[in-house]
Amino acid sequence: MSKPGSLPPETAHRIRDTCLCLNVQRAARSLARRFDDALRPHGLTHGQFSLLVALSRPVAAMLAMDRTTLTANVKPLERRGLVTVAASKDDRRNRVLMLTAAGHKLIEAALPAWRATHDAIEPAVADADGFRAGLRALAN
């Protein structure tokens, strides 16, 4: 930690109040806690729920997770019988993830909690569609 007083307070306040990265990270942590709380009764984190949803469709290309994070999220789901992991037929070094029937059922059971939480949060976001578009643009 730097010496107290080495950064003028007005600079620290300006960064706190204007830094896009800092504010997106703070909001993301807060949103993650709310969705984790809503999904906890289903034994899921928001990351696991997103992964299950991605795997429920034939194309699951939108998670933006590195391999380590993906593996950390898949293992507990696999242990619970919600996901299967198999070697690819084309390249045995690659793994194919598939949602099981139990995984599909859990998504259906958890979806109302996700929907209620999302519906409670979205009105607090001015121009939610524009905000989502901006975030997608930043993610690409």
C-alpha cells in the first residue's frame, strides 16, 4: 500500500466516481451477489446457471470464460450429474460438454428465480437495452 496522502483525495474521488472499469466491476460484483442469492436455493451460482443455459442450446459460444474458470464451474455440475464431459470424436484432446436431463430440469426450476431477480433489477438501469448494447460492444 502506498503512503497515506501520496494521492490527492480529489484524484481518488474522481477515479472512484468516473472510472468505467471500477464502476462496472463494482456493479458486476453486486449483481453477482444478488443472482447468487436468488439461485442458492437451487444449489447454483450465477456462473453455473449461465453455463447450464449455454449448454442447453446447440451453440454455446457466449460465455467469455477462460479455460480455468470454465473447468472450475463444470466440475461441480458434473459431480451433480447436470453435465457430462466426454472426449471429442474429432480430437480426443478436446472435451465436449453436454447438459443432462437433470441439468435441463434444474434450469427450468431455477429460471423463475433468475427471472424475478432480473425483473427487479432492470428498472434501475436507465436505457437497459442501450446499456446491454454498450456492454456487448466492449466485450467484443
